[in-house]
Amino acid sequence: MSDQDLKQTRLHDVHVQAGAKMVPFGGWSMPVQYASILDEAKRVRAHTGLFDLGHMGRIDVTGADAVPFLDGLVTSYVAKIPEGSIRYGLICGEDGGPFDDLLLYKTDATEVFVVANASNKAAVLDWMDSHKGDHDVTITDRSDELAMIALQGPKSQAALQPVVEDKDLSEVGYYKFAFATVCGIPNVRVSRTGYTGEDGFELYFPDEESPRVWAALMEAGADQHIAPIGLGARDTLRLEAGMPLYGHEIDKDHNPIEAGLNFGVSFKEEKGDWIGREALAKIKESPVRKLVGIKTDGKRVPRQGYTLFHGDEEVGAICSGAVSPTLDTNIGSAYLPVALAEPGQTIDMDIRGKRQSCVVCELPFYSRTRK
């Protein structure tokens, strides 16, 4: 895909003016970094980072059958999500292989707002549409009309609160959302999730307001050392936090059970049947591999695709890898046979014919204490 074919978020020119390096990502031109990736990651861990997530898919599922419709498609138990709460889930094929992971915002029994990955949005919409059947449900792609901006970091609440007029953000719990007036814009969806392992918020509002809101957040967060953050630091942060990225830790060939995402998969009988349930139930009974973390003190950084060996036997490959500024070492994720997935196990990473010793560890590498 040429640069001319890439989509641009409303904030594209803002990023360019701020000196961002723009790269293709999921069909979009997105900022990978403004300065040093490691410095940007440290900024989020210590202060506040501002992220443009306008490339993500935003989908409204509404109607009398919105909840049962989704319960037949996704791994999480939508009917049990409290109103005003958010849950993680996946949408899978009959073989249990996911073709996207999602966040599900339950407004009420007739509306669930779904956030999908940029590169998978079209597939999710097609899958939903092809399984509507006789359900009383309307599926609306709101990606072009709604902006999505996130603040992440321990100072994110202090940075955001000055532009929120009618809501005390301390009342918005983790994986909850509310509606508030933000930068003078009414009915902004404000959620508290995040893809970095830190405290943080997401804002959804009319897309045409994006440049004004971005500027207002940069000004309001100045005392909290806010800075724009690119995809490079975001990838490092989410890897430290053990959060999967579609196309790396999960895809159609890597299922949520072996990826350690059981918390987002419900086998409760009252949920009823859903696509992929039978296959994933069998995998749960006898998994053959497990997603683990690896650390190495060597100079060579783990990168996706590097082969892993136990002795002379090839046992897996790196899914994601990075230099961790938080742990001050090299980290990665990989699938290994269950017998080799115990913390402390030593394996070798092959880099163009040279071996680097690695140690298996549990995920996540980093977690914060949540209130």
C-alpha cells in the first residue's frame, strides 16, 4: 500500500507539525514516534501520554436483541456486563481461532459500543452482518464520525479533569465509562481502560473537534508533563503489561486459551452457544502450548519471528519483543510447549545462526497497583 492509499486521522497534520515520524499501520498513516521511543515509554510510566487512536474501529450495536446477538458471537458474557461497564472479548471462527479482540461497552440492554482493531474492522462488520439473521439489531460503523483519543499514565486523571466540566473522574472506575461534557462538548463517552498497564482514559466525541480537543489536552496537562506518544512506545508499554496485539500474540492460528486470555472467555451454560465455543472448550481441556514471557540480558533484542530452540529442537518463535525501559532488559513473548513453559526454564533464541540464551518468565512483566 502506497502512502497515497493510507487513511489519515483528523490529527495527521498535528502529528506532522509536532515532528512525528509517520508509518503505515493497519491501513493508516500513524505516528510511530515523536522523539525517543524509550523516552516516550518512560514518560507514560512516570507522567502522562496522549495517544491518537483514530485508526481503531468504533461500532454501535443497538436494538432489542443487541445483547443476545453479541452473546452468540463473542467469547465474553455480554448479558452479565453491568451497565456502564466494559469487558474484553474476542470474536472467533468455528475452530476457535480469533479474527479480532474487542472491547465491549455496555450502555444498556439495547446498546453495546464495540471497539475493534483498525485492520480487522471490516472483517468484524462483515461477520456481524452475516450473522444477524432475524435478530432485532442495527450495526452502525461510527469510526468516521467519532474521534478516539487516550490519555495514559499515573497523572492522566489530573491532566484530564480540568477540561471535564460535569464529572468527577475519580467516580469512573477501572473498566467503567460515563458521559460528560469535555472541552465544552456534551455527551462525550469517557472510559477508563488503557493499553499500557497504567491508569488512563479514552475519549469519544465528534471527529471534527479532534484538533481543538488535542490542543486543549496538551495545555491542560502541561503541569503533568503530558506529551504525545507514538505507536512504538505504545507497543513497548503493552508488551511490558502483557497485553496481546492482534497479529502478534493472537491471530487465527493462536487461540485465546493458550494466549492466557481465559478471563475473556465464558463457558457458562446460561450464556448459551457461541461461535468457537466447542473448539475452545476442547483446547481448554488439553492445551499443547502456552504464551509466556522471555527475558534476555544479551545485546540482541527479541523480534517477531526469531526461532526458539531447546537443545537442537525447534520449540517456538518470538511473537513480540522490545527493549524494556521499565525493567532495563530485553523482553519478548512466545508460545512454547506446555512442558517448557515454566518460569525459570532456559531456551535459546536464534538470530541469523547465532544463539542467545533466554529465560522463561510469567506475564505480565509489569503491573501497577490498582485502587
